[in-house]
Amino acid sequence: MKKAFLIMILVVAISLTGCFNKPKNKTEQNAPISPKSTVQAVKEVSLYFLNSKMSGLNMETRSISENADILKQVISELMKGPSDQYSKPIIPDNTKLLSVQLKDTTAYVNFSKDYMSATDIDGSTAKYMVAALVNTLTGLPNVNSVQILVEGNKIDSLYGYKIGLDPLTRTVLTGAVYIDKERVKKLQENASLGKESWRLDPIKVMQEEGGVVGFSHDDDFSLDSKKDGIALINATHDNKSYMITLIQPEGDKDGNIWVISNVKAKFTKIPEADPTKGETFIYGIVKAINYDTRVVTIEREYQDSRDINNEAGPDIKVLPNAIIHRQAKVGYDSQGGYQYSETDMSFSDIKVGDELGMILTKNKEARAIIDSDKSSITTAASQNANIIVLSPMKNNSVSSPVKVVGKARVYEAVVNIRILDSNGNILSQTSVQASAGAPSWGDFEADIQYKPLSTPQDGTLQVFSLSPKDGSVQDLVSIPLYLK
């Protein structure tokens, strides 16, 4: 009996123990201890600031949090200014960011009036201030354009630099690029330590740092040539073609960095109109033009042709990335017809009275324009000019030897040719006999060679005759070229 009583007490004790120590389920038993993380995901962004001469841009990268408003963070970083001594800020002191908003793919950036109140900024500096802001923000995901506001209002110009009232996109900055020797030394030191190794490849430099001159990392870049510390890169941005020169300031050898030295616009081919996409072609005379809204008002021409059925105009919107050519008469072909030269031009170069051929999209917007020269060269050629150069054309990129083709009516049919470098020094000269002498017109053709250049540069082709009286230069024709 006593034994049975002890067994009952033991059972009750075990039962009570189960009541006060309820076993945890499997999940609770294996739950890890996870303190709240204080590490945020970060993103590296490219910022653009003025260079030390305020004649272009420098790039630097910074890390920002992906867990917050990226647009606001990036503008805040721009407002802090550059972190190195070789760059200058792009937003004036005391400027406040009133608001920033992304609508569709346009970033609306609203600054306080201090943005326009600086006293030491002119139009040339403002050009690069705007480019730095636009290039920084359009480098972010889903941002294609930037609308600058001041106190909530659109501004037409900044310190005398006209920007218009429409959202701004990246614009390629052509011309020579300032190279800061001290900054180059610092970049070279970093590259030698294994930092920013992309600076050792000219194509990667354009992909990573091309924003300093307006290119995007996903633009098309291809290597034209690389020799003696000079690299030429073909680039396409917004359907326009460019030739970019990069150099190795520290010398031509492996391990030395490349920097952008020059950007030059090339002739951009216009893709033909594609009727399967609803594209059409019309002609018109410009009666009015609004440079801010990029709208031309035209009076249709050639209404007896098939384009009479193309209902378009009189107001035509010209797309921001439209290819625009100037087609000028430069001479005659072998059958006596006109020889034409086409060169790239800007929308701002179109004037009232110009004759335009326009390729329109299905939405009746111009994606390409040919601005034709309506003048005749017959009178000029027969009465004044005695030498007509048909090739090369103005602003062509050339390399040695240069083929020169043209017509002349000069004394004893002798045509003189020379090439000058960017400083006006003679690189090479020669003479050639035309097929006929004055007073008749004769054809001429010659190849002129020049020694290899240390760097590609602007140059001039001069074609002329010599006076039979005193040997002085006459009938001079000068054609600007880009010498490679």
C-alpha cells in the first residue's frame, strides 16, 4: 500500500512539471538570434563637377543608400560640392533644394532663387553647370531628361546661357578637352595602385567617364586606331556620329592611363524613310520657327508630286534627336550638274526662308531634315571663283595621303596645294597640272602626304594659284579639316 502511494505521488509530480515547463515547438527551438542589421544596400553613382578651369567637367563617384530617395540623395551630394581639389561646385552657395520629383522619365528639380543669384558666373560657365546637373541625373535609372525649376517656375536661361523651357537631355560637348596635369598624376597614381583600372583601356574610359563630354555608358563606341599613345574612338549618341581622341599624358606604355582629349562631330548618315513604319517625306519653305518648342512652320512645296496626299503641316515638331544636314552646292560633276556637300548642322541654324526636306514619323514629327542651299554657284564660278575644290569637303576627317579633287581655270593650269596644322604651319605642299589652263576650266587631282602627327588636330587645306606678275598667292580656297 505504501509502495502504491509513492508511485501516485511520482506520477502527479511529473504531470505538474509538464504544466510549468511546456516544451517549445520545433520552430521555436531552432529560431536563430538575429539582431537588427544596421547595414544598408549602397549604390555607386557618377557625379559631375566643373573642372579647375571651369571649361568642362570632371567626374567622381560616390556611394549612396538604395533604401532612400536616390534622386534627392544625388542632388544633395552635388550640393555638397566636389571632394577633390581639381574640381569646382556646380550649384551656387546658399542654394536650397525646394523639391525634386520624377514624373514619367523627367526629373523636376526645384531650386531656390539663390540658384540664379551668384555674381561670379557667366554664360560659358553656366553651360557646364547645366551639363553637369543633367548628365548626373540622366545617369540614374529611369531618368531621361531634367526640368530645371527656380521657385517652382521654368527658366528660359541661366546667367545668359539659353536653355529653353523644355526638359533637357544630354548634349555632347565638342572641341578640345582641358587636361589638368596635376589631376592626371593623381589618377595615374591610383591606377598604378590597382584602382580604377578601367582608365587603362580607351573604350572603357568612354563607357565609364564619357559623361564628362555628354556620352552615356550604353552609347556605341568602337576603336578606330590606337598608336603612339593616341586612340581614336568612333561614337554614336542620339543617332549622331563623333570622333573622339584620347591620349596617354604620361607616355605610351602599358599601365598608363587614357584621358579624353578632343571630341569632333562627324557627318551623320540619315536612314532613309521607311513607309512600312508610317514614315513619309515632304518639302517646305520655313515661314516661322520657334527655337524653344522646336516647331517649324512651313509652306508646302511640290504639291504636284505624290506627297500632296501626305497631310502634314504647317506646324512640324522637330524631335530632339533629329539628324539635320546642310546641303550646299560646292561645284560641278563631270556632266555639268551640281556637286553637293552635306554637313551636320544644329536646329538653331535653321532660318526663315530655308528650304527643307523632312522625314516624318507616323506621328508627323521630323526625325531628319535636309536644309538645302537654294543659291546657284554658276555666277560665282564663272565670274569670281577660279578654283573649286570638290573633295575633301569642309570638316572632313582625313589622314595622309589626302586626295584633292577639283576644277580650276588658272594661269598655265598650275594648281598649288598645301596643308597647314592647327598653328598655321605648313605640313606639306605640292602642285599639280589641271587638264586645261585659263580661260578654260580644267580638272585636277592630286595626293598630298604629310608626316605622322603627334596628336590628331584641326588643320587647313589650301588650294591656290600664283600670280604670273609677282608670284603672290591668288584664288585661294581654304577648307578646314580634321587631320589624323
